Amino acid sequence: MDEFKFTPNQYYVDEGRRRFADIANYAIITIDGEGYEYPIAETINRDGFFKHYFDVEDEPVGNIERIELFTESGASLGSGVGYIEKGDDGWQIAIKLFVTLKEDEENDASEG
């Protein structure tokens, strides 16, 4: 049986990344054991990745222990540690995500 090879074009990959970036709505950021809700302040889409930024005020002070990303309806999208940058008016935290699209080499397009 012949194989059918499919290569996604750049538009398809970029559109997929944009749609992924649109799913998230807010984060719960845990600072010294207490969770605080922060909306996404800005999302940047670049070649190969997107970044969600959250502006965290000066208060509360403490260690950022966890960041969990959520949809508008409250479904969890994942958790972990973000990239933290100290700004003049507080912290700016960014979660950087890479989205790749590739053909499954074991997939035979002629199969149902």
C-alpha cells in the first residue's frame, strides 16, 4: 500500500499556535501558599512560540511557588513555573509555550 505524505504549510502552523494561545484566560499564581487570580495582561505570538504575560502587583511579597493556567470556564490547562521578570511596579510573569505540528510517520492516510 502506498503512503501519503502531508506537510503542513506555515499558515496552518501559525493559525494553530494562535488558536492555542486564545484558549487560556487567567492564571492562579501561588505566592507563599496563597493563590491569587490574575488575568492575562498580554499574549505575544512569535515564530514557534507564544507567551502569556501576567502583571503581579508589589503585594503580596513572597516566593512564587506555582502558576496554573485556566480557561474562561475554569478548566485547568497546566501548571508549573514561569519566567519571572522584576518590573518597576511589581512582577511580570510570562509563560512561554512552543507549539509544533508534524506528520505522524507511522500514520497511513489510507487507513480509516
